[in-house]
Amino acid sequence: MSKFIRFSSKLTLPFFASFLLFSCSKDADLLSEYVINTEDAQLELALLINDSFFIEPGQTTILMDVLNNDNVSSNSNITIIDTSSPMNGTVTINDDNTLTYKVGTDTSSTTEETTQEETTTEEPTEDVSTPEEDSFTYTAEVVDEETGEITEEQATVTISVSNDGPVKAFPSAYGGGSNATGGRGKALAIINTLDRNKQLTYYPAENGNDEYYIGGLFPAMQNENVGYIVFNVSGNIELGVGGTQSQFGYDGMGGVNNKTIFGQSAPQGGITLTGGSFRLNGRHGDNQNLIFRFLRSRPIYDKNGVKGNIDGIANDDSFTWAFLFYGGNDIIVSNSSASFSYDKAMGGYVDALVAAEGNTVYNLTFQDNIVADSHTNMAMGVNPNKDNDPEDKIDYISINGNVFIGSNRTPNVSWNGQAEIINNVVYEVGSKMINTYYQLNLNHINNWHGIPTNSTSYKTHAYQNVGVTEKVFPVIYTNGNYYEGWTNPLRDNVNFENKKIWTDFYDRTIPLADSFFTNVKHIHPNIPNQITPLSANEVYNKKITNRNVGANKYLDNSGNPQQFLDPLDEYFLNAVETRLNKKWHQVSEWVLPNIPSNTRPTSYDSDNDGMADAWEIRNFGNLNQSYRGDFDGDGYENIEEYMNQVDSQ
């Protein structure tokens, strides 16, 4: 469908000149400059108005509708015919008279015709750092339909790094990873198969539609041109024996950067990764700028492809994770579900090898996830006494709004730096809850903890002396946390004085000394968009009573958000709600539930832009908007606006 634009009539200004302000933000025009000519005692505005656009730090592509503020008569057609070359990037004229600016000075690229079994690879630009400012001119041809007169006009476009601060990953994002931009500005991949390795087919922009790819999840994750990943199918994606570590090597899948995976885009039933470990390799500098939402990962099998156990209870294979980031920066995982893992269910890790290459785990958020019934739940940090001081290569981590059920480590946090554990629900753990060491400044605020009715299985948080220098220990701000059923005399008044729940790791009867605690909340200046906590009981009602957690939303065929939790997540939340007393980690119970397996009809998204036609018509009036446009000028691209509907429900 054509996205050709006609424009309103020319403005005139008699006897004086004035400036008009066209207000918008981010991708829309912020400032317009007017050129004034004298003719027959009147001053007329120039046809084309200079444009200014903002680009986010780290963003590499911006789509610009430069004609939307120009003074072209309604009886004229206008076509952009040429541009100059900017100093720090390249400009493409699109079929719909928009312009795409891409950071980088290398203009070479290859576009090949592909079959369903081939993948098109485009060469990356040489310089992908966002310039402070860049500019170019464009020339437009204007044809007066009444007189046939043809004129040419020229205007200047200026692109600057935003000074308003970054747009969050999505409106409800908070904490360390909340400023990740993910795939913003990059191409769309539509996953139309449950075959994880199905190669991509590339469809270039034509007939007014934007470019896109179709194929399997893994090629889309590794394609550097793909930024947005959506699903037109629901069901289980099998990772194979050993998962990503068997397919890509022990460190996991590499080459994954600048991606937003919209699990909420799948039809009812959603997406479950299963059969093996899901580990992403950031050892060599990958795992940069990632947003994962509304996914489930349930390995079920250990690294050998069996349900390894001792007397029916899952054993630790020190290998199989549901979500693991082995190095990486600016990452957020939200509203996802992780369970049935033989090592940890979810977390991030850095070791001597990552540190040796100068890589880090900085700015990471896990929020609003269900993490349950694995060998252990969540670990973030560094094992003790490693070469290259990896404990200094991890920082600014947020673990907020999650539900932890039936396992230890809620979570483990161990490094020199800043962390926050806020508004989580913790139910029925094993031998310990939080375990921490190194010099960590921790905010531990308004978390709800519970145990089965009439149980005496209350546990403690712990500090583990792992042989590091005696003067190096965490400083903990712990306040507003609620512990239902903790009646041991040693823990009297724990709900009024939370530090009483913190003990030595090796002897749980020994409370931590006052020197481990502060009465003043840590400021954490490098953790952005810090959450305003609910009370512990409020967060319980939000997560458990109202089911506002986990992979609980999807967009229907009309583009409306709907609620859906699969039977297993419902079971987990019911266990908390009913205070169920059970034995966890029984591999005989590690079975995937039946979920709907659906495929989107062709009519759902006829122009293959990742957005439901019905939603586009409701919001734009037609199907003419690019998924990379910013219709309302708020910094979120159109496809993000569509997917972010789940945040307001």
C-alpha cells in the first residue's frame, strides 16, 4: 500500500514575519526555521522547512517524515529526489517520501534474492557510534497539478543526540537495564515456525511497505540487521539436547545484540523454550542491549537429554539454565517464566575469562518474572577467588517484582557494587533465601515471604565468608520486608527489624553484626529509573491475587491485549495462594502443560509490519505507517507502541 503524502495549503504572512513552533519530541520535528520572501507586499513562507530530529544514544537508525510540516499546496504533488551526504552516516530515500538516516560512513551493502532456505546478509557500517550531531540537505520536486509547473526546493535536516534523557525500554521498565533500547531503529523479523534454526528470508522495502524477514528464532537473534522479533505462531520451541551450549559451544549462543523479543506478539499460548539450556554468550563482548518479554523457558532435561535425578529429585548438572547471560550489558528480562532447570533458572554471570577480555555485566534488570521449581532459582554475580577480579566487572543490577517459588537463591548476589532487590514474592525456599558476599551495597526493600501453613521451614538470608579479605563485606539496607510464619524465637519481631533475618551462612543461629547494615537507603546513582516500592502486602496482591506477573499477556488478532497464564504458571501461583506444602524438584512432575498452538491468519497483519491491521486502522486511520516510525513523537517506535499496550492493562 502506498504511503505517499499530500500536504496542506501554503501559509502566508502579510506585512511581518513570525516564527511558528511545531512541537513534538524524539523522532518528530522539534524546531522549524522559516525563510521569508517579499512579493506583492506580502511575505510568504518557503515551501520546505528545515527539520531537527533527535536520536537516542546508541541508536543507529532513525526514520524521518521530513515533509509533514512543509507548506505545499493541496493541489501539488511533492517527491524527494535527492539528498546530500551527511558526514557521519548515510541517508536513504524511501518509497513513501520519508528518509532513513543510518549511523556509519560505509555505504556498501549487499542485497541478494533469497529462497526460504537462504539468509541474506548485509554488511554492517564501519562506524556505529552515535554522533553528537549530523546534518544533510534534501531536494524535493513539487508539481502543481493545475498549472503543470515544476519547481525544486531544498531544506536542511539536523540530527542530534537527545538531551531529554533516554526513552525507557518500555513504560513499565525499571532499574539497571531499564534504558536498553533493544532493536529500536532496526529491521523486523517475523517468526512463523517453531523450527528454531529455520533460515531467514529477506523482503526488501517495496510498494510503500518497510523491509522485514521471515524465518526461525535463532537466525533472527544472530542477524545483526534484525532488531525486532515477533511471533506469528504459538507453541514450544525445542532447543535440543544441551540447548544452546551444545549447538553453539559451551559459552552459549554468541552474536546477539540490539534485540527486542516481543513474546506478547505470539497468539494465545505464547512461546515456550524447552528441551535444553538457554545460554547467551557475552564473553567476547556480545549480549549488548537486549529486551526479552513474555517468554517461557523450561529446559526439563539436563545436559545429557535425560531427567537426571537422585531418588527422584533433580540433581545439579552445573550446566542447564532457563535464562543465562554469560556477560553482557543493558539487558532487561520482564514478564517471563523460568522453571524445570538443573542448575539455576535465571541470572547473569561473569568469570575470569570474561574479565580477561575486558567485558562486563552492567545494567541488568529481572522484573515481574515467575522463577520456580528449579535446582536453584536465581544467581547474579561471581564465584569467589577468581583471577582478573571479575567481582569488579558486574554492577547496577535490579531484581524487582519477581515471584520465587520452591527453590534456593532468591537470589544470590555477589560482587563489588550496587544492587536492589525490591517488591519480590518469595515462597517455600530450600536451605536459604538470599546469599551475598563481596562488597555489595544492597537495597532489600518491601519483599513478601511466605511458607506453607503450620510449617516450620522458615529460612534466613545469609552472608557467606568465601575467603575474601576480611574487611570486604556487604552493606545492607533491609526494610519493609514481610515474613509470614517466621515464629522461631531467634527471629522474634523480624517484621519490625528486618536485619534479624540475616545470619551467617555456615551457622544460621549467628546473626550478622550491625556493621553489615545501614539505616539509610543506598542512593545507587548509576541505577536508572528506580522503582517506587509498593508495600509487601500490596505487591503480594498484585502478583498473586491479581496474577500480574510472568508471561501473562498476549495480543489477540484484533490487536487488543488479553490475559493468559498457562496451566503451570497458574499452578505455581495457586501454590502460593493456598500455602501448598509439597516436595519440589520431583522430575516426574517436570512435564510441559498443554497450551494452545495457534498461527496468525493472513488478515492479522497483511502488510507484514508486526502490527495488527485492526490496531493500525484504529490508531493511524490506515496501514501507511512504518513500524519504525514514531506517529505520536514520544520516542517509542510504532511497533513498540503496539506491543506496549500490555503495560497499561
